[in-house]
Amino acid sequence: VYTFGAQDIIDGTVTLQLLVTNCNGSTADDQIIITILPEPTANAGDDADVCYDVPYELSGSATGASSIMWTTEGDGVLTGANTLSPDYTVGAGDIAAGSVTLILTVNGGCSTVTDDVLLTVIPEATANAGDDEFVCATETSFWLEEASASNAVSIEWTSTLSDGTPGDGYFNNPFTMNPVYTFGDNDKAEGTVTLIMAIYDGCNTIMSDIVLTIVPEALADITVPDDPHVCFGDPFQLDGTASAGAEIVWTSSDPMGAFSPNGIEDPEYWFNAKKNVKDGTTVTLTMTVTSCGTDEASITLIHSGDACGDDGTNVPPGKNKTKTELDLNFLTSVSGYPAVDMDIRVFPNPFDHAAFIEVTPLQNTALKIEVFSVTGQQLE
């Protein structure tokens, strides 16, 4: 039995010689060369942090190998598992676990050795800049208190306008989660500014943004005419101005008056036609504008007890012969009464769907009024 020495192992081979001598002193010899297979070694490389979405190239080494094989304790995919430097793509289970161990197995001629490497999976970041917000123009800054992120290695905020140019405001610290943004003049002139949150997780940059719409301060204004008189039976065309996007509500000091329609800058106003509005009666109309705060503007109208002609001058009721006044004066009779001269006036005029009928000079008299179309058909 020959036991290999350290140098034999280092050299990798050893020659053994057999020498034979007979009784006559003659000799003969033979030799054998033994190749010593080295003990295999395996080195799977250093532990490493790996991205969740990019294959990682392993860097193993081995000696005395007749074959090598990589395996995983996770659910990722090895590409080139029988090479020293395969690619490993982490699986969902690896990501959930946060790490995975890979094993390098080296088979030698006489034995098998293994080594492993631990890959820690860098988690994907999340970013949420918060919900879009409306901000009053009177505000000078906005606190991004609702912004949140996870697995962030770094954070950076920037601002941009709708045309892609940077906003001219500034963050008190653009590298924190919840900074305060102070608006610039261009931000307010533009009316909107987008604040962008960029989160770097060690592998990728995740973006989220919030759009701040800058709402003008509430403003209400009404153009007052030189002559605020309103002719009997006619509407008054209002001319109001409100800040953009604001809620508009018109009210009247006479609750029986009507706006057509309400909620806009320039509705028509109708005096209360259900009662006898005296000449000189005044009514105050108020436009209330609500956006960032509330503002009001008012106008006082003076009611003329008479109708107006085409030139705007007063005409006694029933005598208006203009194109816009429906004159139903005619000679007729009422049961039990002799023929009388009645004035019948329809207002407002022109009207749409609904109108009022005034009959003079009869008083305390029950009348049956029938309306017919120009074709003679009775209207309901």
C-alpha cells in the first residue's frame, strides 16, 4: 500500500517503480505512473443584493470538477445551471420571502462538494403623491401631507407646468416625504401646477404626481345700466361677472320674482307677475359667487307700472301695439252683461310655455277663457 505524500498530491502524479533482483544478481524493473485526482472545491461567490425584475449573473468558481450544477431553494429560474456563471431570475416566492439561497454542487472524480450564496431581493418601491387638490389663490403654499412611499432608497420632488416647463415655486426640502411647496407667480398665472414624486428603490425609479388646481378668489360684479327702470311685463337682462369655475346663485328681495335661468352670469329677471306691482317699486337682486371664499354684488331695479313701446317709452296697459306685445282688445259680451270694451293682455311677452292673462276693466267677475290656435283648434 502506498500512501501519497503531500508533494505527490501537489504534483498530481507519482511514479512507482518495481525493481527485481534474482539469485544471480540480475535485475529487472517496471514502473507505473499514478495520476492523483485533486479533491474538488466549490465557491458560489459572495452574498449579494439583487433586483426584483432583472436577472442576476452568479459568479462561482470550482477546481477538480468533473461536473457542476446550480440549484435554488426558491422558485426563480436558473439559466445555464451547469455553468459557473448562470443567470438567476427571482420568483414571486423569492420576492415574498425577501431572499433566496442558491447552491453550487461540484462533482470531482472521488468526491462531491457544495457551496451556497444568499441573494437578498431588493423590494419594489411604491409611491403615492396624494390625490389631486384644489387650492385657493389666496394660499401661498401647499403641504404634501398625504404623500407616502415604501422601500425608498431616495426621494426627490420636482414641479412642472402644463407646457412641460418647470414650475417657479420651490420645496422647503425636495428630498423628504412630505415637503411644503410654495407657489410661484407662474404657477398661479397658469392655474395648475403638477408636483412629481420620484422614488428610487435601488433598482428602478417609481413616479407619482399630484395636480394642484389654483382656484381664483371669489369675485362678483354686476354691470349697472344708466337707467335701471324695467317696463311692465318685460324681463330685465342681467350682466354679471364671476370668477372662473365659481358657483353662482342669484337671489331677489322679492321672493316671487324669477331668474331664467339661475346659476349663470347673465340670466333674465322677471318681476312678480302674480300681483299688481306698483310703478316705482324697487327690487334688489344679489349675485353670490362661491369658490375660494364668497363675494356678492347687487343691483336695484325700478319697476315701471306701464308697458313700453318699441322706443322704450311708457304706454298705458292694453294700448301697446308693438310687435312684442300681444294685444287682445276686442268688443265682446259676457253672459248677463251687455257688450263691453275689454282689454286682455298676455305677459310676459314674448313668452315660452307659461304666461299670465290680465282682463280689464271687469272686476269680481267669473270668466271662462278659451284659447284657440290660428287654425281654430282649441288649446288645453
